[in-house]
Amino acid sequence: MEKRVTFKGKKLPLLLILPQVIITAVFFFWPAGQAIYQSAFIPDPFGLKSQFVGFDNFTFLLSDKYYLAAFTTTAIFSSLVTVVSMGVALWLALMADRIIKGSSAYRTLLIWPYAVAPAVAGVLWLFLFSPNIGLASWYLEKLGYQWNHTLNGGEAMGLVVLASAWGRISYNFLFFLAGLQAIPKSVIEAAAIDGAHFWRRFWTIVFPLLSPTTFFLLVVNIVYAFFETFGVIHTITSGGPQQSTTILVYKVFSDGFVGQDLGSSAAQSVILLLVVGLLTILQFKFIERRVHY
Amino acid sequence: MSTVTLKSVSKSYGKVKVIHGVDVAINDKEFVVVVGPSGCGKSTMLRMIAGLETITDGDLFIDDNRVNELEPMDRNIAMVFQNYALYPHMSVYDNMAYSLKLAKLAKSDIQDRVNKAAELLQLSEYLDRKPRQLSGGQRQRVAMGRAIVRKPAVFLFDEPLSNLDAKLRVQMRLEIRKLQRELGVTSVYVTHDQVEAMTLGDRLMVLNDGVVEQFGTPIELYEQPATLFVAEFIGSPSMNIVSANANGHQLTLTNGTQLESSTSASGPVMLGIRPEHIVQDTTGNLLVDTGMVEQLGSNTLVHGTLSDDNTPVVYSLPGIHTEQSLGEKMRLGVSQDSIHLFNSDTGQRIMS
Amino acid sequence: MSGMVEKTGLGAWMTHLSLILGILAICFPIYLAFVASTVNQSDLIRPPMPIVPGDQFIANYKDALFRGINAPVWQMLLNSMIMALGIAIGKIIISLMSAFAIVYFRFPLRNVFFWLIFLTLMLPVEVRIVPTYEVVASFKMLNSYSGLILPLVASATATFLFRQFYMTVPDELAEAARVDGARPMQFFIDILLPMSRTNIAALFVILFIYGWNQYLWPLLITTDPNMNTIVMGIKQMFPSGDDVPNWPVIMATALLAMLPPVCVVVFMQNLFVKGLVETEK
């Protein structure tokens, strides 16, 4: 798509686009290039020289059981976050969509948690489930369950999933509600007249018509769980216990900044780059599909 | 004093030539309408005059200045766009005043000019409104006002009435004509509507595939179309065109009917007769099978075919008729002066 | 309007009930944080904690705002505000300009630049933290506002949003402006910018929240507590080792940290929704 009208001049447009190009080059492409470059080197133990090692960093990573574990952790973590937050949001959206009066009031009450930073969400849930003083862990103890996510990896995973999914409900709710409201009422009324009950209507009509929204949210939520949940994990578990909540992004951070293993961290960045690229392509495929609707 | 002169002006997009060497001189205070079917290049031509499209070849003069390379703003022209192109976030006043502000006119001067234009266009009470709060006709007037305030040498109109409903179009057509007379500004007006063209223009330029078919007064175009294209394009309903064989003043139609023409020719020709020039005549030579009848009140359109032939013939009879009252077959006549002859290969008019 | 057939009587009550329960469940952690920010530390370390607000509201917030733990919270709020505004305004300005150049001009390397910007869609800051950190460090921008803001300012999303919007602006408008005598920058400022108002506002809401909620980046480049942003500063308030955190002050800080973006979402709800939908297109 191109404009018919264009203004003359070559200097002005270059001047206009320059700020973005410079910032992009300095803070995006240079670092990305650095990451690719560094991924082919291993620094010597004193940090004075680097030795070229080709793909060794990658082959090492792919045989490193901690790194592979981080892959599994990321997969489990992001599927759980996606399923939980989308499930709850869909349920709430279905309910809100059934209401004619006052649904905007519910919307207001449900969307504001979007503004709570993941790191802040982490602190809130940490407080609730703090082994010593948390209200939730206290009640769990009353019920005979000893909660301590600082020792139990499964509990730690549960808690970061909960905190991450919590922050995402608003976003998913908004899109589901919009998707639901875009379904023509007549289609659903026709089904109701045909005698379909709520659940039957939902599975046979509403859910299929909602599938573009669902697919879109699926991709967006996976991206969210991959990258933006860093704050949750850092505040609640710092990747532990025993790396049980170390997702890929967290590992890039801990190997690069805490462990100072730059070559490995750079190689991990490159792998993540590929993952993001894949997800982006998926997203574009989706946009293409949506055009057909 | 403002004239617009095009000297073998042409326009190409890459290898595709859309305007083929147009030579036209537009006089001071003249209202010229460029008319043609969509895609004929009429808008491109207007936009070249405006400076919105570059001129591939040839020269464009406004008065005595060659303006090929000048920016639109330096050509002293004003343009009214098809969809008005009003700035949606500005009030009516600001829309009209924008060009004057850019030209750094004094505030009092701007106020003066805008108020005068608003009065002329009956917009005075809407000056504070935004375009979206106006009706189609009012937006059209604002677009005109924006052109007027600049006191340009030339007005350019790009199908300015095509977004209005039929009734409003007739009214605005008259207003534009009146305004142009009052202001006495040279104007070029593009339209695909031949009725609009006939009623508005001092002279009409019929454009077809980037070529000027004819440039003349509406009546010249009606009475003496220079080409088959003009003959068919001007007039409603369109001129009947049938092929015939000429032998001097004697014409023989495909079904053998003999007609007499004041123009002489020889060999195969295209023969044109306007529907309104065909009359009921019991001694006439044309025998037609009457078909569908359209009653328009003041007259009746009959869609018939030549007897023994399937060539369609449309004719207009004064008064009210029905298929029953006209009968299955009719005998019709044509005066020899109202027969137009065209070269069947080139489509050019054959002069006596 | 409503997508599902409306229920009456019992069904409607059930619908409202599940919504209200959902909202209560979602709001509960925040309510509890509020309660914790209004009581004494001693009320919290002996579980179960109270579930109604106490009387220490003013004391705790005063303590957090003006004393804090590593740095007074007002300082962190100010840092966050500068960072969020810097990112939002910076992104909007450079994107408005670059989109204008891409849509309304033909110039050498236009397509190259377009694709360069486009590619940044695929490079979230989390992926390139270590080398970006090194770049910023080499510019001596650690512990500075420019270091907080600049690496996050370039964004393809905003550029694309404005490009899409400019494409919908009728060509005749630019032509009319040219005939009226407007030069490119006059068209940009007088016509295009005012027409982009709602888009700018919607994007601002989204970008403000995005900037405010940044965590990893400020964590890396601000080692000086006085440069901490509030969102990352909260974590720094936890003591290392087994000491008991000062929960009332931490919770007061958490609530202060969410207050500005939550206000933005609630008070500019429609712009926020528009912004969300459009940036995800």
C-alpha cells in the first residue's frame, strides 16, 4: 500500500527518520550483533582474552541438563500461565457478556489489574503465601498442609504461575469480551430457538466463532509468559528452589549477570531470538488468517 | 486576466501514456468543463494543472508564465476536491482561513475575506462548526469558500458534485455557475456527467483515452459532434448509431431502408440520429417494430428495432403514449439536416 | 450488545454472583496488601494477620514516602515517572516522525529503514540484555535517566500504528494542504498531528504503563538506590538472608507503585482499551 501523494525532498524525511534509526541501530542491532558474535567465543578464566569456539557454546547448551531443564520449565510454566489466565478470563467474559445492564461497571472493575506490574504482583502473592506470615499459608497449615515454596519446587511453580496468570486475566478478559460482543446476537438466538442450552451453544457456536480471538490470545500470552514474567519470578523465587522456576529469560539473566558466563548467555540470547522470531511469524500467520474473516 | 494554456502536454506512468499531447487554450474568465468516461485521464489533466502531478512532456502556462515546475501553492490556483478534503479537526472558519494564515496575511484581512466568502456562500452562521456537523451541501460550500478566499487566478474543480444527491446536485450546479459568473475567475471543471458538463461549461473538452476528441461550446458539441465518440457521449438518451452505405446524398441502411442526407459521402459510413430528431411521419422511410415504452411525462421514449433487422433504435416522441396506442409497427421520418455521418474507420465526422 | 441470550431470575443472579466472586478473588491480594500497609509490623508477624485495616495508614505511608528502606519512595516514584513519561513521549515523538517520513516521502534507503524498524518487533529487551547493558555502560549511561529511557524508546509497534493511521488519512487532505500552500512540516503539524490526537492519547496510555512497569532493565542499570524505579525498588527493600522484611512499608510501597498506572487505566478506560486493541493489531 502506498500513498498517491508524496512530498518532495530527500533531506527532510531522512532527518525525520534519523532518531528512530539511530536508536534502533545503537540499542537493537549493535547489541543483537554483539550477542551473535559473543556466542561464538569463550572468555578465558581471567576475562582477559576470548577464544573463538564456533558453535561450541550452542552444542554445550543443548547438552547441558540445566539448560534443557530450563526449556522444560519454560514450557510447563507458559502453558500453565496461558491456560489458567485464559480460562478464568473466558469464564468472566462469558458472564459479563450475559449481562446487559452494568457490564461496563464490571469491565472497569476487572481491567485495572492490567496496570499492576508483574514484579508488584509477585510481591503481593509472595506476601499472601509467605511461609511464615502469609494468610494463605496459615490457612493451608490449619487444613494440615505445610506450604513452603522456598523449599518445594512444585509449590514454587504453582505460586509463580498463579501470580503471572493473575496479572494477565484483565487483558484476556478485555479481548474475550470484545470477541464475544462481536458475535452477532441473531446467531445465538437462532441456536437458542433451536433448543441449544448454554453449554451446547457455547461449544458449538460461541467457541468456534471466538477461535480467532482465542488463537491470537494464545500467542500473545505465550510471549508474555516467556519474557514479561521475569519480574514475578525474580521477586518470588529468584529461579529456585533448585532452579525449579528458572525459565529461559531468567537463565539468560542469571548466567550473564550473576554467573558472568557471557558466551553462554549470548548463545542463550541467540536461541531466544529464534524463539521470538518463530512466535512473531506465528502471530503474522494469524493476522493473515484474520484478514480472511 | 488569467488564461491557461496547454501546449502538447502529455503524461506517462512508466511506459503507459495516459495523456497524449493535449493542446488547449482557455480564455480569461472562461468556464471550461472537461468531460469523459472514468479513466479517460480528465482528473490527471486537472491535477497536472494544479501541480499535484508532474507533467511528463509539453508546457503549461498560466497567463504567460510557464508553471511546469512550480509547486501548487505558487501557481495561484485553488482546487475543490471530489470528497471536499476539509480538515476534519478545524472549524469552517479555520478551514477557509488556513491558506491565508500560511500566506501570512494580516488577521483583520483574513477575517474580512473569510466573512465575505461565508456571506456569499450563506455559511455565516456555521463558521464555528466542524465539518462533520454540516450537511453534504454545506461541506461543498465550505470547500468552495476555501477556494474563493484565496482570490486565485484559476479555479479547479474535480468532480465536486458527485457525492451529493440528485436534487442537491442540480441546485449546487446552478450556484457554482452563478458564483463563477459573479467572481469572473477562469475555471476548469472535471466531471463524468454530461448533463453537468452541458449546463455548466462555456466550452466543453471531451476527453477519451487521453486524447481530446472535441473542444467547443455545448451547442457545437451537440449539433456537430466531431467524432463518433462525442456523438454518443453528448446527449441523453444517446444518439442512435447505425451503419449504412452512402452514395452521395443517398444512404442505404442494413435493412434496405433509404434515407436522404444533406451531407454527401460514399461507401460504408456510420450514421447518427438523435432520438429527439426522429418524428412520427406516415410518409417517412423508417419502419420500426415498437418495443418497450418509457413514459417520462413530457415525452415518451420508445425502444424499437428496425424492421427486418435487429438494429435497436431509440426515439423520443412528445406527449404521452403507450405500447397499445403506438401499435406494433410505426413509420418514422428524419429530416436530412439532422443526420450525422461519420467515417466508419476513423470515427471522424464527415463534413458536407 | 450481549452475545449470549440474557437470563432472567435465578440465572441472572448466578451470573452476577460469579462475576462478583471473580472480582473479589482478583482484588483480594490487593486488599490484603492495603490492610498490611495500615497495621504494625508486629500485627503481621504473628499469623493470622488482621483482615480489616488498622490505624497506621498515615504513619506507614509517611515512613515509606520520606524514609523508605534504601531510598525514599518519593524519589523512586519520581524516577518511575520520569522513565515512564520519557519512554511514552519519546516513543510517540520518534514514531510520529518516522512514520510520517515513511508514508509521505520517497527517499533513498526508505525500504531498508522500514525493514530495520520492522525487525525490532522481534527483539524484546529481555532477549538482548547483556550486550545492551554493555552498550549502555560504554556510553557511561548507567544510573542515568537517559540509560533508563533510550534503549526502550525505539519501538516498531508505535511506528506501525501511526503508519496504519496515516494510510487511512485521505490523499486529498494532503493535496488540499499543498494547494493551500502548506509545506511538509506545516502539513505534519497543522493537519496530521491534530488528526492523530486520539491515537496519540491511546498509545500514550499503553506506553506509560509499559514504561512504568519495566523491571529487568532498571534492575540492571540502576545500582544507585536513588536511581531505582519504584517497581524494581520494591524487591530491593527485602532484606538479604533470613531477616524479617518490613512488610507494612513494603506493602505501602507496592500500593504506591500501582497507583499511577491504575489511575491511568481507570480514568482513561476508553483510550486504554482503544490503545490495547490497536497496538495488538
